Amino acid sequence: MRIIAGLMVMVMIIVAISINPAFYSYVWAEDEELKESDIVTAGAAGPDIDTPSAILMESKTGQIIYEKDASKQLAPASITKIMTLILIFDALESGQIKMEDPVTVSEHAASMGGSQVFLEEGEIQSVRTMIKCIAVASANDACVAMSEYICGSEDVFVDKMNEKAGQLGMEQTHFVNCCGLDADGHTSSARDVALMSRELINSHPEVKEFSNIWMEDITHVTGKGEKDFTLSNTNKLIKQYTYATGLKTGSTSKAGCCLSGTAMKDGIELIAVVMAAPTSKIRFKDAVTLLNYGFSVCSIYQDTEEPDIKYASVEAGVKDEVSIKKSEDFSYMFLENFSDSDIRKEYTVDTMMAPVHEGDKAGTINYYYKDRLIGSVDLMAAETVEVMDYSDSLRKVLGVITFKKC
């Protein structure tokens, strides 16, 4: 009887896995002591989490799927470093710095407490290595070293962090330092963290090359010689959740346990932010609960094709028409099943007056789902059309006369 009972249990487990992949998409290390029953899987009715402040966002559209006291101002701890990484990648994109640039560690940077990789004063590491230290090991010393390298001082860098936060609409955020150590007035919210997480992964997707690293060695190079140091990712989801792509953890006595977790499944990328969780175990459990819930209810419509109408008319130009294109691809997230046949595109194409410059607005595509407007995308000129001058007009008239004679 014991053998038969054991076989029945095994069959039940196999059936559960085949029906619901989320059942096995998250595996905890033994020392975490988290039971599978503690996690809300994709088939559940909705998220039930213990974290006091959280939000779940779809990355492409920015649509909020779930939130819980998401605008509450809280200490963000090391998820502050998401903004630090944004400014680092902005500087790389602009050409201000390069990945292989040498960065010299100052006394101030080397003195940072908390999470660190024990950089020494005078030590030189590349920008690439510094990014690894920040994204993987949450290194405060590397953050400060990079802030000084980009802006000359941490204070000036923090000013730029706050400026960027304003541009992103982060209304509950004010940064005092670049690494997230507890400080008076250093605050953010789950909603704001989601906004800056979305900015980082959309504007700089290459960050995932770093946030996906589980373990990697770096070499300390100082006057005392060389010494290897192993970076270990503070985001346990990278190892233990199938769909995880990042992004950043944080924890202090004031902030509790925080996480901005990103994950991708079937072309849908989600951002789950949890703040002030009482324990690290609850932080990761709740993030997975949110992500599984999101993947169970979300579906994305995307229009990546060129517009059906290829040209707009031009008056007083050297050409009678100008080729047009979409300003961007269109995406919309549904929290219900949908069919492409229920989506209708309606074009409005303007008659343009020369001169027409590449990028000038040429019309609009409106998207309707069952006759409900769900969004729009601008059409724009894909080329430049100059104004017709006297000689152009004469050639055009002569061309018409010649054509008629023929």
C-alpha cells in the first residue's frame, strides 16, 4: 500500500507541473525554508502579499497591473542604485565615458560602509568592472567611485540623480547619496522605483548583461599586488526564478528589505517592486507572487509593421508627396484575452505644406479595440521635401505641356 500511495503522490506532482509551469518556476535554497504553498501561482485569483508597499508594472506600456500603497514615501536602500546605473549608462551612451576607461578609487569611495567589494584607495578598475560591482554585488564603494568619475563629486552626481528623477515624474523621490545608505530625506516609493526601473531596462537594455550575472570574479589591483574577489548576486531570483532578468535589491535597518525584480516570459516583461518587507524571504516570495500573477493575466498587442498608407500629399514642394512612417511601434497591454481581429486601425493623414522636414508630423494612427480607443501613434515624414522655387515651377509647367503634346 505504501508503494501505491507513493506512486499516486508522484503522479499528482507530475500532473501539477504539466498543468501549471509556475509550479516549478521558482525554487528556493533549502536554508530559505519556503514552502511551495507560500507562493501564489499563476493560476490563483489574485496576488496576496505581506509586503506593505508594492507595485506591478508592464515595462513596455508602463501600465500598472497591481499596486498596494505604492505612493508611500519610504527609504529605498540600495535600489537607489538603479538611478546611479541610469546615469552611468547615460554617460556611456553620450560618449562622456567608455566601458574600458580606468577609474581611480578615492579615499572617500574606499571609506564607504555597508555593502561593498572592498576597493582600496588608489585602486584602478575599469568602468565595466565597476558596473558589475554595482549591479551584481550592490557595491557602495563602486557607486561613489563612479559618481566621482562622471561628475567630479558625489554631491554633483546626486544633483543629477534628482534632476533625472524629476524628468521621470518620480514625485515621492529625493536622493541624498548615490548608493542608498540611510540618510535623512533620502526617500522614494514603490511607484517611483518602478518608473526608474522601466527607464533603465527600456533605455539601456544592456544592463541585463550585468544584472543577470550570478557569480563572477574580479581582480583587485593595488600597490600591494593582485587579489581575486568573487562577486555574488544579491538578487536571488536570478538563480531561483526561471524568468528573472534583474534588477536590484536593497536592505537597511530603516528601509527593511526591498526589491525591484524584472522578469520576461512569452514576450511580456514585468517589473515587480516590493518595499519595506519585514524579511528577505518575504521580499522574494512576494515578488514572485506578483510576477506569477502578472504573467497569468497579461497579454500584449504590438503593431511593429510599417503603416498601410505610405505617402502624404505635399503642396508647393519639389515633390507632390512625401513618404511617411510611424514615430514608434504601438503596444497595448490587455488584462483579458483579445483577438487581433477585434483591433482596428484608423488613419488620419495630413496634406503637408513645403518645406517638409524629416520627422515632421504627418498624421495619426488611432487604435480601437471593439470600438474603444486604446491609443495612438503619430505618423511622420520619412524624408525632406524642399519648397518649389521659380525654376522648379517652370520645369513642372513645361513638363505638363510636353506631356499634353505627346
